[in-house]
Amino acid sequence: MKIKEDNKLHEIQKEYDIIIGLEVHIELSTEKKLFCNCKNEFTLEPNKNVCPVCLGLPGSLPVINFQAIEYFIRFASALNCEIQNHSKFDRKNYFYPDMPKNYQISQYDLPLALKGYLFLPKANKYVYLRRIHLEEDTGKSIHIGGDNLREAHWTLLNYNRAGVPLIEIVTEPVINSPEEAVEFLYLLRLTALYTKISDVKMEEGSLRCDANISLKPKDFQTLGTKVEIKNINSFRFLYRALVYEIERQYNLLKQGKEIIQETRGWDEKTQTTYSMRSKEESHDYRYFPEPDLLPLNISKDIINNLSFKNQTPIDFYISYLKHNLTHEEILFLLDSQELNDLYNQVVNLVQNYAFNNNFNSYKEVVKFFKTDLAYLLNENLINIADLSIKNIAKIIILLVNKEINTVNLKDHLINLVKKGTDIDNYLENNNLIIREDINLVKEIVDKVIRDNPQAVKDYKEGKEKAISFLIGQAMKEIKSKAKPETVKNIILNKLANL
Ligand code: ADP
Ligand code: ZN
Ligand code: MG
């Protein structure tokens, strides 16, 4: 998620405030759909998981899946929302072929949660939520011979997704740059992962985002006309589409032209947004209470029990800042909950082992994770679950104290870090612990100096590099009998006295 700063935006921001509000849909990974017993799964076989309820057949009745309520409460509480004891479902009426009931069961005036916010540590600001509620997803239309229902020759319908539980999150228009929008969406995604409510895969559509954007002259009190960018399916796309749209709106305003309220799409090929439809007469969805479902009454105790009480990704982020980790290091850890757990366990042990430490144990652990361990994990040479916390902590301490022979460490790393390896034995048997034998080092150094007169001459003539060569030659024989530093000092000493 590395994104470069855009200089042109800084210019625009001198004259205008960038105003962005995001609308996000997250598909819950419950076992069943929201109102029926159909499996909630991602499958390539069309219309496999359907029944009279999610097909909207006459006479069928919805029943609330309590697991979806649990997931919702967990997620909304992690977003600092006020979970409501009393709420209800409403019908949102409109016609579209992928919605067989001709209404969507959603929540209108009494959603299950109110308020809420997400703190953005990098931007150092709160993004407040305008609303958050639970609703059902629609099916999927596949248009053939055109881009939409009107133009297509054929439209295929797949109802596997119809009735899948969705959480809709709408922010206030308080996001002020593409970077902030990306940070918000990224942390929202992590929150869904850490609360284990969804797999939040943008490419598979379990995390979907629409972005609303407008520009406001600095001295204006009211917001400008907004444009909505639809169907954003990656962070890069969100960033690029916003940058493009800001520049497009800026150029129009500069020419004294009006911004048309419209919905735009993103064209990956040309890296531009294009108009999909302009301001439709505002929809009248004729919301009314869903008559086939009782209102939801959930006791304070149940809400309390279901609320997320662990550390959120943002809590972790803030505590890692106190550990002096950089933004990049923090995101590296947070990106996988498993890796983040492992990090916290290893840090604890390292601090136990080295209680009077004068090194930043957090940094050292991250360093080991980002270099040695990341290689093993990225290459799928080992799973996080198969790693030994104790062994990793031990290696990090040895590395910090320069007590481990790093020359051949790479070849042994996988054995060293995996569960079941008796680390002390392994280090011993493979000569990996450095035990200094100064007399031996002096002998070897003497020999190396004798055998390499050219390097000695080079060094004397000021070629600093020659010293590394000599150290290398000596280490070949010294192996685990001295730290490279010790060898360097002895060589320097000898050379000075030549
Ligand atoms: P609509 O009725 O068109 O759906 P909403 O008021 O529900 O509009 O807002 C939808 C989203 O658009 C919200 O995320 C909100 O923060 C954002 N938004 C509203 N007005 C503006 C604006 N002028 N500029 C940018 N974003 C806006
Ligand atoms: Zn069903
Ligand atoms: Mg709206």
C-alpha cells in the first residue's frame, strides 16, 4: 500500500478543501445467509445456494440469523459505535432483476448501531460515521452484449449472493485527501479482519467501496456538488480515481464551469473517470418496517458479551508508535493478525530474557521479522503456526549480543525457528554459538597477514576496503571462535604495529 504523494494536490489544497465521504459494504463470513438457511459461500456454480426465501418466492418468510447480529455487534463495537437495545429492519423498495423480492431488507430509522468513528493515526484525525447498519446483499447480474440492463442483449442472473449479510458503513464528509481515504479504508479492512467478521477481499467483492468527492473553496461555508465514484475494487484504484477526480473538478471550477452531480466509474486503461449516469431524480424507496420480522430487542448484557474487547488494529498502531516503530514497520506487522500476534509474544519473551536490556527490543524483533523471517514466510517455506516463539526470541537475543555465527545462519534458519527444534542442542551441534578463543584468533590473524602482503600494502596505502578482505580471510578459519568485531580489532591492532 505504498502510495506516492501528489504535488499537484498540494497546490489545489491551497485554494480548496478536498471533501470526501466513503460508503463501504462488507460481506459477512457467516455460515448461513441473513434470513434463510442457505450456505453463505463463494462458489463458481451459479444458483447453487438458493431457496424460496432468498429467491423471494411468495409465502416464504425470513428468519434472522443471529450469527450475523453477533458479527455486526463485534464490528460496530470495535468502531466505537453505540449498539442499540432496540432496532428493526425495513424494506427498501426498488426494482432490479438481481433482487427477486423487489425490495431489500435493510435498516432505516432504527439501525442496530449509532455514531461510531475510526481514528486515523497517520493523518491524526477522527473519521466519524454517518451511519452503519445490517442489510442483505443482492444477487449478481451478468450482462451480455452491453454494459447494463438497458443495453445488454441478455442478462444472466445468479442468486448465490442474494441474502448474504452485509454491513453498510457511511462516513461523514470529513476525509480531506486521497491518502486519508486510503488510510481509512485500510484500517476499516483491518478492523473487519481482527474482529473476524469477513475475509474482506476487495477483488472478490467482499469489501466494496464508493467514494463521494467535492471541492470547497477555502472561504465557503457550504459544501460543493459531489460526484460519486462507484465500484472501487482496490486501494490503488481508490487513490488514483480520487486524484483524477480532484484534478478534473479543479480544472472545471477554474474555468468557471459547474460540477454536475453524477455517478462516475473508473477506467483502468485510460486511468480516468467517466460518467455513468448524471443526477437521477432522488430515489423514493418507500421505506417501511419489514412486517415479516419482529423488531430486535437485545439486552445490555448480551450486547456487552458480544462486544469486541480486544485491542483493535488502531490500539495496536498507537501502542507501536510508543515503541518507536515507523508507519511502514507498523503496517508490516498489522497486515496479518497472525504475524501481529506472533510479534507480541516474541517481544514479551525477548524482554523477559533480556530484562536489563539497553536495546530497543521492539525494533530488533521487527528487524528480524522483516528480514530473516519474512523471507521464510513469503517463500512459503514455513507457516506462522509452525514457528517456535521461544526459539525466535532466543535467536534475536543472540543476534543483538552478536553471540551467534551469522555466516551460515541462513542455511540453519528454518530449523532454528520451527517448533520442535531443541534450540540449545541445535546451536551447539552446528557450531553456531560464538565462543571466543583470543589466542587462536591471534595465531590465525598472524597467518592471514603473512599470506596476504598485497592486502596489507593496500591498507597501508589508505585502501580501507582491504581490511574487510583480511577479516573475511580470517573468519573463514575462525568460524565461531570469535565475533567479527573482535577479529577486526585484533587485525587493526596488528597492522598498526607492523
Ligand atoms: P446521498 O443521499 O446522495 O446518498 P448522503 O448524504 O447519504 O448522500 O451521503 C453519501 C456520502 O457522501 C456520505 O459518505 C457523505 O459523507 C458523502 N457526502 C455528502 N455530501 C458530500 C459532499 N458535498 N462532498 C463529498 N462527500 C459528500
Ligand atoms: Zn436461501
Ligand atoms: Mg445515501
